[in-house]
Amino acid sequence: MEYGPAPEDSSIVRNWLEARSGGFGHFIDGAFTPPGTTFAVDNPATGETISQATQSSAADVDAAVAAARRAQPGWAALGGHGRARYLYAIARHVQQHARFLAVLESIDNGKPIRETRDIDVPLVARHFYHHAGWAEIAADELPGTEPWGVCGQIVPWNFPLLMLSWKIAPALAAGNTVVLKPAEYTPLSALAFAGICAEVGLPAGVVNIVTGDGETGAAIVAHEGIDKLAFTGSTEVGRIIRRETAGTGKGLTLELGGKSPFVVFADADLDAAVEGVVDAIWFNQGQVCCAGARILVAEAVVERFTALLRARMATLRVGDPLDKSTDMGAIVHPVQLARIRDLVAQGKAEGAVIEQGDAPQGCFYPPTLVTNVDPASVLSTEEIFGPVVTLTAFRTPADAVELANNTRYGLAASIWSENVNLCLDIAAQVKAGVVWINCTNVFDAGAGFGGYRESGFGREGGREGMTAYLRAPRRAAPQGVGDLPEPVAQPGEAPTQSGGIDRTAKLFVGGRHARPDSGYSYTVEGSKGPVGLAGLGNRKDIRNAVEAASKAGGWGKATGHNRAQILYYLAENLSARAAGFADRLAGFGATQAAAEAEVETAIRRCFWYAAQADKFDGAVHQTKSAHVTLAMPEPLGVMGVVCPTRAPLAGFLALVLPAIAMGNRVVAVPSQTHPLAATDLYQVLETSDVPAGVVNIVTGPRDALAATLAGHDGVAGLWYVGSPEGAAMVERESAGNLKQTWTETDGARDWSGHEGQGRAFLSRATQIKNIWVPYGE
Ligand code: NAI
């Protein structure tokens, strides 16, 4: 059956644009600036220039940041309820302007009106309502936190208004003010949103919108007045931002690219799964970071499924985004269209078979199915950000998992089977921040969204999203113990003239005492001269330790109860040797009382994390009527921990225990100056049944070892306590695989005191996987 055209009336937007025919300036300090040097804003569906927006200068960014800074104390002082009232008002006004916003977004971006009307705009309103609620209750629910201050927020063009709401709603709820930059292809809905802020009487300077290209984005990233940055966009730019912000102390969350698997098992409802593909990759023309871009289908049904999919692809209507029966609209910009064409041509040249539906002339691209595609092909590995999906058959569930995880990304996954056991088994094994079971591309403000691996870090939405906009209260400036002298190498275990030296501690790798690769040791000084030798570890030792840790993956699958048992055992064994540890610490110069207190803290810390091992758990969010969303904290994987100089026992355990309690395996670099408190633990670890490879210890030069950990792709998270320069290096070098870092200046915290443990450590040691499970319908 043919449909006639059903065009949406766009006069509401045409009139709005006409009334602003001189183009747009920025929205700074509660008012629009006059247009400056402008760039054209085009409707990609028609090629027509519909408006002009201003390319921000450095002075514009300065003015916006200054306005946000001035407004922030007053905004925070309004209190949760005061802020909630404004957020509710914004939500209501978004609803009142829903049709206008839907049409504007469709014209500016090219996406079908059906989607902006039914998905984007309702979700925008939902985000403001949800976060109005968070503003109301944050002081009770997230005590002991404060807003960051001024947030810099950079959003992409694929969901311009929705991404804006994901960023602005939680930031405002938490008491921050913002400077947001929309993408240069799609600035209009952000500017319309600025109008809504003015309409509801939001205090001047709380929301500032500056327009411009990547240069403007870079100016926001580099601005000293920005306390926290939130970015959504390409992994490439995310990496640049990670490097640029290294060592600045700015908070950072990155929501980056993906190449998400869409797994169809033989017993799936194939018709439903085919509709799922439509929503996974043809929704928004495939310009979706969590698009199901790789279909993996069970061999037994591959032919039937592909036939159904081909038939469905042929029915998709590509064309005028404002036509209510259009399924796929325009690609956002000719540059993006060229990129898609180029990638598909490369795939074709590699031998992939390309099948396509119809698309009109212009900035449109047809729905595309790619078969006969090698897992190493550019089409299997690169984020295309277009309506192009690959299809590969698999034999067993294990093959499916291997293929699903064969990517550097980890944003989302979709799993289709009528067997719920199978779905949940696979959900546990895929490396993705969001898993949809028998559904795809479902979003809600009440559930976190964000990725594993090179898809970035941090979550948007839900409790995790809120916490990203809050920080622990600032600490007094540390009394620096940051810089450390290079340890002086000396030959292995050669006797030295100092009578106090009794032995050379080796490294601890894969459950074994290992000689350092260098063959050298360094002297460990006590208060009365040298007290021993420690192995001088190097990058080879770190690599061996990471390998050993990688092999100990079973630890992450052990139950919390299992891990708790082992940590209790560790506590007991440490207790039994308390006197020896106290002597060791006293030898470093601590008073006897302080040494005993540190050992007592260390023992208690083992008990505390043992207690938490089976209690720090996730949540069930009631997101949509037919779903619940399980928010599961999962270990990061292999973590590097570079420990504080002071409190060499309690400080070491402060980092190692929360990491292993949550199922991570660690490569630990103990206090460079007093490593023997950690090396004395080898026996305790061995007698406590900690599996080989779960805790690996490499002594030696702190920053050189930290650098190797930071650059290692097998390390998923890295905590570093050291010098500010070391912290900057760790953050910069971690950009390669976008590992999650947590850095602090040595001396900023009392590691043997209350500050040395808590839930914050457990959250940092985990990442939330949000699993959408059908429920109740
Ligand atoms: P992009 O990452 O360059 O742009 C996203 C935002 O970052 C825009 O607002 C842009 O102006 C800004 N930006 C660019 N360079 C910057 C810098 N150095 N510092 C700060 N901000 C900067 O993405 P682009 O070029 O629009 O698209 C290229 C590819 O990136 C797409 O084909 C797609 O594969 C991917 N992409 C992924 C997105 C996602 O949500 N995962 C969103 C947009 C693009």
C-alpha cells in the first residue's frame, strides 16, 4: 500500500526564523548577544540555508564563563527546592513548545518529525522533570557533596536538544552553572532552548550557550574558569580532550563512539528482531552512538532472518523529514554523507556485499545491509554513523560473545532470544555500558547511559549521572610529598656495607616472588639508616604483572561472598602478624603508637571491604512500563594502583582492597620510599588464598612504573597518588585506551584515617552496566 504525503506544518518555525533573519548571537548572562562573525546553518534535507549562527571568539567564551561564574554561588544558594522549581518550569515549557521544538530539530538536523515528536522532545521534557526531582532530594540522597562550579558542555549534532538536556538538567539540579556549545551543524534548538530559559526567568548566567565549531569547543576545554567538562562526540575528540585536561583537576565525563553488537539467537522472535534492527541502525539515519551497527545472527536462522530483513529494508521510506510517514530523513551534512559513502566504498573494495534500499537525491543515504564482511574490515570496526549495518553469522553463544566483544568500544549491546536464561548469560558477558534485552535504543532519564572501554567514562542519567555533577568538598592544599628522588639502582642481592639490611624483597607477580627484570635493587631508608632492599621494577615487570592479572579473570566472576571470605581471611592473617608489621612501620620512623595504629587501621580496612564485597551492589530502576533496568556495578578489569608514600601499609591497602573487593585484579606500585610494608604482605596474601594474579606488586620508581601502567592497553583503570606532574602524565598517557583514572596529590589525604576508605573508592572501582529487561507486560 502506498502512503500519500503527510507533511507537518512548518510555518511555526519558518516564522520564528524569519523574525530572527539577522541570525543568532550567543546567549550569555541571560541575554542574546548581537550576531558576530556568522556561519550558515543549513537544512540538510533541502540544502537551503535557514539561518546564521555566530562563530564564538575567545572573548565570547570568556564572557560566558565569567557570567556562569558570577551566577553560580547564587544558583547553588537557591537550594534544591529553589532549583527544582526552575527545572520543573523548563520541563513544562518544553512540553508547551513541543511541536515547535520537534519541527525545528527536524529542519535543522534532517531527522524525521516522527522521531523528534515522539522520542527526542518527550525525552527532553522527561529529563528536566526527572532532574527537578534530583534537585529536590540531592542533599538528602547524595550528602557530603557539592557542585563542581562552572561546567563546560560540548554536544554533538545527532540529538542536539536531547544531548543538551542530558547535560544541562543534571548540572543545574546539582547547583552548577553551564556554558554549553551545540554542534556547528545543529545550533538552533540550543538557541531556542536559551529562549525557554529566558521565558521561565532562569537567573542570568545560569545557562550560557555559545555557538561555533571545534575551535570554540577547544576554547571551552582549555578555559581556566571551567571546573568540569562533559563531552559527547567522537572518540577522537574525546581523546584530545582527555589529553588537554590532564593535570588540570577538571572533572571529566566522556560519552564517545560505539560499534554496538545486535545479537540474534536462533530462538528469537525474528519478526520482533527485524523491527529491532530498524530501531537499532535505521533510527536517526544510523547517526546514533549506541546504534546496533553489527548484527550477529545464529547460523541456524541466518537465511530466514536476512530474508525478513531485506524485505523490511525495502519498505523503509527515506525522504522529507517533515513528512509524518517518513522513516529515515536526511544525513546531517554533506560532509557526513561523504564520510559514509567513503567508508562503504572501502568496505566494498575489501569484498563486502552491499545491499541498499532506496533514497532520493540530495543529502540522503539509503538503508544499507552489508554481508560477507570480515571482522577486520573497516565496516566492522569503524563507527560509520550512518544507516549501514553489517551482518555476520555465529555458531555458538560463546562465538557470539567473542564477536560482540571484538571491538575497542563498549557502549551498548542488544540481545534477542526468547530464552531469558540465555539473554542474561550473554548480558553478563558483553562488555558494554548498556544492554538491551529484546529491545534496543530505549532511553530514560532514570537509567544511566555511558560506555566501557573506548566509548568513554562516566554515566548520564540516573543516580550515576547526578554524581558526575557533584564532587567531594575541596581539600586544603596538600603539604607536598609529591616529588620523589629517583631510586638508586644497585646490583641485585649483593651484600652491602650497612648492617641493618637483612634481605631483598622481590616483586610479587602472578602469585610468585619474582626477581626484577633489571636485576637491580634499591635501598630502602629507615629513620636510622637503611632497613632493606627492594626490587627495582621496570616496564617489563609491569607488563608481566598486567599479563598475570589478565589471566586471573575468574576473580571478577567470583561471588561477593567468596571475595568477602578471602578478605576476612586476609584480615585475620594480618592480625596474626600485627606486631611484625608494627615493627616494620616503626623502623621507617613512625612512633610505636602510630605504627600500631596504622596496622590496626589496615586490619579494620580489610574487614570493612570484606563487609562491602557482598553489599556494594546495584539498583533496579523502574524506567518504562514494560521494562526494568538493572544497574549492575561491574569491575573495571585490570587496575593499576600507585600508592601513597605515607602510611605505606594502610595507604597501600586503601587502594588495593576496594579494587579487589569489587572483583578487579590489581598491579600495585607500593610507596616508593617505604615499599617493604607492602612486600611483607606477600606471605599474608599467599596464606589468605588470594588467587594468584589478583594482587601483583611491583616496587621501584613510582612515576616510571605509573607511566607504563598508563600507556598499557590491558589496564582499564589507574589510580595514582603522587606529584601533580605525575598526575598530569597519568591522565595524558591514559588517553590511549581511555582508561578511567583517579589521581591525587600525595599528602592531600590522611590515608591511615577515615578519609582513606569509603564508598567513593568502591564506586571508582566499578562501572555500571545498565541492563534493560522486559518486565510486566
Ligand atoms: P566531533 O566529535 O568532532 O564533534 C562533536 C562536538 O565536539 C561538536 O560540538 C564539535 O564542535 C566539538 N569539537 C570538535 N573538535 C573539538 C575539540 N578539539 N575540542 C572540543 N570540542 C570539539 O564529531 P564530528 O566531526 O561532528 O563527527 C565525526 C564522527 O564522529 C562521526 O562520523 C561519528 O562517527 C562520530 N560522532 C560520534 C558521536 C557520538 O555521539 N558518539 C557524535 C558525533 C559524532
